[in-house]
Amino acid sequence: MQSLIRMVASAAVSVSLLLGSASFAAAGQAHFVVNADTGSILEADNADELNFPASLTKMMTIYLAFEALRNGTLQWDQKLTVSERANSLEPFKLAVGAGRQITVREAVMGMVVLSANDAAVVIGEQLAGTEAAFGQMMTSKARTLGMTSTVFKNANGLPDPAQVTTARDMATLGLALMRDFPQEFQLFANKTIEFRGMKLRGHNGVMKRYEGVDGIKTGYTDASGYNLVTSAKRGDTRLVAVVMGGKTAQSRDDDMIALLDKFLPPKEDASAASVTEPVTATTATTTTN
């Protein structure tokens, strides 16, 4: 059944793009590597093929949250109410319950570390009223950033056949987060968060395995396969790399590490790079409000 869905979706790509209303994608393997400082494309494979973003979607939700924090529309300690819709989303969520509140800080860090679906929807509903309206806001921002093939329909990345992106567009978004919010971007380096007395660990395996990696985001659904956008720096070289459509989390991570090894200097040649502790959302408050 899944293969039939992908065949139908793939056949609809050209027509849907011409119509300009909805796009469709089939999970396919793709990757893209760019030098973050020069913009030079180092390697690309199927980089412009439509794929489902899964939780890479939350990168845009986080981008718009950072933007709202900077312009004062949101405050880090502002309390937001969890809707029934937000609370219903599985599998990853903060799970405080419908009608209860979380802070913007908790929502952002929940997305960054845990890929919390409820946190993403809470932010989207706060900024746009409804998640559908937020999807339009996200897509508009994508166009502004130069993401020409991406369509967003929800804040979290759960399956929607019309929510599509490309490896190139996801790299563009990663670069935009780094460029536009350099202080806040450091939040992506956090591997754990403290949430209401609990220490919760993220599930970005490459961050645990590869020296120099400081984010950015994992994603997975049955339709998308295993996706990953990674920022890494060794010596004077910083990369943003994207792997999409991995068959397993392990193979996706292995593919990402192989790409990083290909274009980053070996560890012994990167001694000039200083080691910096990841910042917290509390630290970021001083530069975003």
C-alpha cells in the first residue's frame, strides 16, 4: 500500500507544481552539502527532488519563533496554553495536557531537543491563530528565504501529502537560522534539556558520535524516511549538510558522517577550533528581547 501511495504521489509531482496549489512527494534518498561561510556547494545528489520534510519542518517553526522573540511578538517566559489539537499529537511531545501552559522557552527547547509536536503547534497557533494559517506563514517565509520548492501545511511535520521540501531548501533554511539568529542558533547544540524536574535526552545520534557537530534537526515519518540536517565545524571549515530518505536512522547517520568526513579536516588538523559550551534559552534571552 505504501509503495502504491508513493507511485501515485510521484506521478502527481509535475502536474501539481504547474497548478501551484499542492505538491506531492515520494520518499527518495537525497543529500546536499554546502560550505556555510562561502556558500559553495560541495556535493549534491537529488537535491531538488521533492521529499517529505517530517520534523525538519520544525526548523521553520523555530525560525519564526526566533523572529517573533526578536521583534517582541513573543517573550521567552511568556506562557502559552496547550490546545486539544496540540495535545493530541504523537509520538514526541511535552505532554503537559490540554488546557495547561508551557513557556515559550519550554516550547522552543522542546522542539530543538525532543522534536516535541505539541510545542510546535502551540507556537504556530500563538503566532497565526490556527495551524493552517501558520502553514501559510511558514511557506511565505520559505519563499522569502529562497526556498523555492517548499510547501508547509503544519507546524510539526506530521504527514501531509502536500507538505514537501528538497534537500537544497532544507540546507537554505539551516543556513538562514545560522545567519539570521547566530546567538539563538547555539541552542541547537544542546543534547539534553531540563523540563520540570526531568532531564530529557534528544535523539540526534550524529551529535553524539561526531566531534564538531552542533545541530541541527532530525526527522522521520514512514513516508519521508529518515532525514537529517547537520551543522558542523572543524578548524576554519563550517558545513551545513542534509541527508533525506534514509532507510534507517543508523544508515542516515552513517551517510551524514561520511559526508562530513569527506569535506571537513581531520580532528588532528582542527586544533585551532575552540570548544564552546552550548548556550541555554535563558542566555539567549539577553539578545532576543
